[in-house]
Amino acid sequence: MTEVTIQTGPKRKDYRKLGVPDEFLNPGTGRFLPGYDAKYKAQLINEALEAEAKGTRPTKANGGHSSAAAKRLAELGWTSHLDKSRESRKAKAERKAKKDAEKAAKSKEKSA
């Protein structure tokens, strides 16, 4: 008789072991519920950028990061998303500043 072996893929991560809050996870598997990885990522990014805006300095307790949220992003391998968000928010702020300057110039011309 021929023995059949079934190849399985790599073992899936149990995010409970990585410290992800249960509200984002499937209770049975420990994997993210559909779309909840994005919600958790967005929450961490917002917290990390808020800490940067307040001028929080990196600490040893946070593994050289400015906040616990930035540390969690690094642990989960999501720092590229934080960098991308920083760039897009900076570009958005620059566009808003340019638009406000143009609006101020137009109102100044009208009043003159």
C-alpha cells in the first residue's frame, strides 16, 4: 500500500501570543477577524503619530521608539505602514497650507 503524505502550509500566527487585544481576534484561532488587522494597525499608527506630535522622545522602555504603539508596530513588522502614513500626512498638511495661502492671497486682493 502506498503511503500518502499531505503537505501543509506554514503554521499560522496566533496573535494572542504577540499581545494583540482579544477584541481584534477570533476567539478560536487567535487570528485577526476580517478587517480587524487594519483597524488595529490604524489605531497603533494614530497613537504613534500623536505621540510624535507631542514631542515624545524615544525611551529604552519602548525599545528606542517614541511610544508603546510605535514599539508594537515594529514588533508586528508594520513600520513601513507608519512611515507611509507619516509621508501622506505631511503631504496633506503641505497641500492644505498651500491652499490656505492662496485663499489668503485672494482675499487680500479683493480687499485691496
